[in-house]
Amino acid sequence: MKRTYRATTAEAALDILRAATKQIEGELLAYAPGDFQARDRAEAVAPVSLSISLDLTALIEATSEKHNQAENL
């Protein structure tokens, strides 16, 4: 199962990251229900592909601008 998600706000990006984590955890629980040691072992070797492209340029610029304005008050 391959999924692609896109986010344009910090809120959406964080929601996607949380959802992806829950999906991985859910599959690991299904693989080894009730056996935490087996789940931990599977977590260490389970093949999962994850690619993230994170562009914080606009947020960093907004943060710098906000702090610069505060310093000039």
C-alpha cells in the first residue's frame, strides 16, 4: 500500500506525520498482536519506505520578520 500526502500548513503537516506514525504502528500491531517483543523486533527490520521533503522557508522567514518587528518596538 503506497500513499502520497501533501500539506500546505504546519497543522496539516503535523496531522499527516501523526497519521503516518499510526499507520505504521497499526501494521506492526497486526503483525504481532499482543507480542511486544516480536513487535519490537519487527519494528527494527520491517521494510518501510518513507520520503519527506520539508520546506520551512516561509515559516522561518515569518519567524525572523516577527522577531525583527518585536526588536524594533
